[in-house]
Amino acid sequence: MVPWTKGASETGEYRNLILEAGYSQANIDAKLEKAYYDFFEGPNRVYFEVEDSLA
């Protein structure tokens, strides 16, 4: 990985370190979708809505 000379606050761009490590964007997207499902929708989720503005 080549370090950037300017950070995201200066350039407005954020690095995708996982993509730079050699993983495909499709694999990254699939992993993120699974993590979202597991945390918010799956049978072992950790997020539970109580009311409109409470969880």
C-alpha cells in the first residue's frame, strides 16, 4: 500500500483499504450486506426497535 500524501479531510476521498488489499468490490459488498443482515435483521441480531425513535 502506498501512503497518501494528503488525508481525506483535504482531498474529500476515502481509501478503500480492503479493495487495495486485493479483494474484489463484489466480495466487499457481499460481506457488508451479510454483516448488515446479521446485526439488524437476522435471528441473532443485536438491534431491536422499541418505538419510532428508540432502539
